[in-house]
Amino acid sequence: MDLTKIKDPEFLKNYSNEDLEDLAKDIREFLISKLSVTGGHLGPNLGVVELSLKLHQLFESPKDKFLWDVGHQAYVHKILTGRADQFDTLRQYKGLCGFPKRSESMHDVWETGHSSTSLSGAMGMAVARDLKGTDENVVAIIGDGALTGGMALEALNHIGHEQTDLIVVLNDNEMSIAPNVGALHNMLGRMRTAGKYQKAKEELEMLIKRIPAFGGRLAATAERVKDSLKYLLVSGMFFEEMGFTYLGPVDGHDLEDLHENMKYAKKTKGPVLVHVITKKGKGYEPAELDAKGTWHGLGPYKMESGEVVKKPGPPGYSAVFANTLKKVARQDKRVVGITAAMPGGTKLDDFAKEFPDRMFDVGIAEQHATTMSAGLATQGLKPVFAVYSTFLQRGYDQLVHDVCRQNLNVFFAIDRSGLVGADGETHQGVFDISYLRHLPNMTIMMPKDENELQHLIYTAVTYDDGPIAIRYPRGNGYGVKMDQDLKQIPIGKWEVLKEGKDVTILTFGTMIPVAMDAAERLEAEGIQAEIVNARSIKPLDEEMLRELAMKNMPVVTLEEHALMGGFGSAVLEYFHDQHFHNMTVDRIGIPDHYIEHGSVSQLWEEIGLTPANVAERVINLVPRKRQRA
């Protein structure tokens, strides 16, 4: 079937299961082919092909609401709702988003990118439906990994209490980005092997009905037997006790099994949980055999062999972080590594191999990870929580209340700081300075390259005056020479990279090459720009700022971060508070809107984080002094 001809899912109503099997094969071939070029979340989507087909066949999108938790398994949904012809642009600049996006289609009713939000959103939609008196179905599709998130459990608790009509599809593939951990994961494992809950439940009730009801005592005994046997025989009681009707386990690749259980769920009053067992990467052997999470989300690959296309280059920042941490941990037994279900992404999986007793994967639970780190720190250990910038947002109250308020020695290794590109709005790490720098006791730094990163890691581990955050970008370093011996970087001290007398550009991290390039352009205008590596974002180098004020030197701040509350704001605040009101300051950074997906270089161009724009902004501050021929 030519999938690009699909306009909406209505055509599925007349399809037999045999027709759907053929379509499922076409969809898998389409995804494997298209994503080999663009990259994307292949494994999760190959696993939900049949599930997506049955949902769209039995329900009426967009009247019925589908909420895809995390959203990286919504590619099949996008195909069935008329977007197959856009897959050549998947995750590309101005192209098809890799996650559900409300502005993209009326069938995308809930935007996601972080996990464990779908149940709360679904509860809100279901309550709104009931208040308005309409009759649409609300269906949340959540993975077994996302179900471990605290927010999902809070929502389960509330939904079960309110007994709201709502369907939860638990897509259980035994794995999120990395193999799942925790007691809930183990419980689901037991449920997978326990057999059909609903069938066992119905047979048990039939057996009880055959017991003659001779008086209240025997009837009461029968009920106690029924309850006891239910707990003994059926694992689905966990969700039943939460107030849900539990259906499953259901074979997520058996269309008849899906059909039967989804129809039952649709007509059942109150909250229903359909436990669907799927195979991540189904239909593509390299993805099916993946145990490391490589095929969860990846770049281009060779479709025939499954070989991932890797460009040679310098070591990645994440790898430098992890290797340095191992080096330090060999000497400092206080060091403990913590990740929230991202051991591979943060490269702490190698740390775990060497220090299995000092490494903890807490699952999708950033709040717990942050406060657990605080607890470790109270006992004299040095917890290192490696976390993506955009995911640390989820632990904000714990940062405020549990870490910073108690001034505990927790080291936050903030990966993916800055723009991350193809994953778009939900993953751009451009708010961490704003949500961290106003917290008392917090220290924030960022390296100019991979060599400085290793020294900052060492600095952070040996820093014992409160919480410290080292932020670093996604991707590879520059190939600079790596020092053999680690050293401490002075906190609160900046580094002059280029002398200049007309203007000072204060910048850090990924923007240093941009500033250096802009300085060369300014030379042609006769303007000598001083370039400063402002690697200590908090505290600022107040001594250098004071000297600039004394010289009345114009200042440009340049950051790959939101302007509001960012580094430039901190510099302005300093000049204001010290009564240097005559200072000329121009701030360049990310404007006050969410940045969509695309390559980082394209996004820089769009928002003006380019040498040409920086040079133009400086020229507007400093009178031209063109060199004469």
C-alpha cells in the first residue's frame, strides 16, 4: 500500500485482520527505510504497529482522544493520520516533528517529549468531557518505563479514586531507553507470565456461583475464598486494587487479541487498564536484538545490515565526563553515580561496570534522584547525578528544598545543555541557568572544550562548599589536546582568550568559537574585541566586571541559553546593583519562545547565534573605525 495516500484513519473501519497484517508489514518496511536516512525513534514505533492500527480502527480520532506518553512511539499514529508524505523531513528543520504536535495535526491532542504525563493529561480531558456532557473516549498509551514515574502513579491513584471513564493502554515492552529497573518493573514481569487475568477472574466467579448459598456464613466464606484465590492466582490485582478494571496480558502483535480486549475496554464503565505486551523493534532483527537501547532513538543507519552510521571525530562530551568520573572515583571512594533511566545516554553505563556498588539507576524518577543525592550527601558521600538539562527541570522543587536549602555537596552533571537539534522543543536544554542561578548556594560552570570539561569534573568532585552544576553540550568536542593530570579550575574566575580594547564579549561553552569568528570579522572594521571565557556562570568574576566598568568598556554577553534570567541578565544585575549605570551592555541569546527541531547550526542561524550577527550587534555598539587601505 502507498502509505502517502492515507489522509485519515477512516479507511481502517472496513479492514479485516488479514488486511491489517499486510498494512502492518508495509508500515514496518516504510519506517525502516525512512528512518535509515533521517534517524529517529525506530524501536518504539516498530513495537506499536498493530496496537496503533487497532486503536485507530476501533476508536474515532480526533473525536476520541489519544495521548501518547513521551510521544516517541507516535510515528505510526502520524502515518495513519495523513503524514506519511512528510517522513523525508522527519526531525529536520521545518519538517515533521518527532513527537506529537498539536499545531501539526488535529489528531495530536497532547504534546509530549518527557515521560509520565499522559495519565494526568487524560484525566483532565476526561473530567472536561464529563463536565461538558460529551461522550468521547479518552485513551492514554503509556510505556512500562514511563509508568514508573511518580507523576504517573499519582495520576493512577486519582483516576482510580474518582472512577472516571478512561482507558489506559500499558504498552509493556520490558524496556524504555535502557532496561527498566525497580519493583514495578519486576511486578509487571510476573504479570506477563501469569496468564490471562480476565479469563481467570471469570472462571473463578463462575466457580463461586456454583457454591450453594446455605446461609450467610457459607456465603461469607465463599466470598473470602474468592478474594483469597484472586490474590493467589491473579497478578492483575494490583491495578484492580487501584480501582481499575484490568485486562490482560494482551499480545500486542495479535490483532484478534487486541480487538477483543479493546472492544471490551471501550464498553466498560470506569477506568480500565489494558496490559499490552509488545516487542520493541518488532520486525527488524537488529532492533529486536538490541539490549543497550541503541535502536530506541538513533541517527542514520544502513538498512540492510543494521550498521549505525557513525562519523569519526573527537570524543563526545558525555564520554569525557564519564571517563573523567571513573578516573576520579578510583581515587575518591566517596563518589557515587546516579542516573534516572539514562545510563547509556549519560555514558554512566561504563562507570556502572567498574563500580557496580556505587552506581544507581533509579528509573524515570528525577525528583527521587535529586533528593536521594541529597540524602547521600548528608552522610559524607559525593553523589554525582548525571542528567539531561531538560530532564533536571522535573526535579526543581527538590533542587530548591532538599539540596540548595541544606547546602549539600551534590554534583549535577548537566548533559545536553544548549540546543540539542532534532528532538526539538521538549529537549532543548536552554533553561537550566535560569532555574539554577537564582538558588542560594548553587554554583554553575561550563567548559569551553573537552579538556576544560575534565578539569571542571575534577573541580566539582573536590568542591565541598555546597551544590555545584557543570553543564556541557550534546555532541563531540573539538579534538583539543587532553591534559594527563587533572587540576582545579578557579571558581568565580574568568579567562581572557583574546585581548581587545574596544568591546568585551563575555561568553562560554559552545559560543566561544562563534565569538572568536566574530572578532575576526570585527578586525576588518577596525574594532578590537576582547573575548572572555566566562566559564563561571555563578559566581560571576566580579573583579573583571568591575575593571570593565572602570574602563567603561562596552560589553556583549553571548549565550546558547534563554535570555530571560540567563547569564546576560546576571551581568546586567551586577552592574545595576553596583551602580555602574553608564555601562553599555547588549545581550545575545535565545529569545522568549520555544525553539523547534532542526540541526543546531540551522537553529543558531534562525535565532542569530552566528558570527555575522554578533559582529553586526557589536558594530551597532561601537563606532566604526574602518582600516584605510
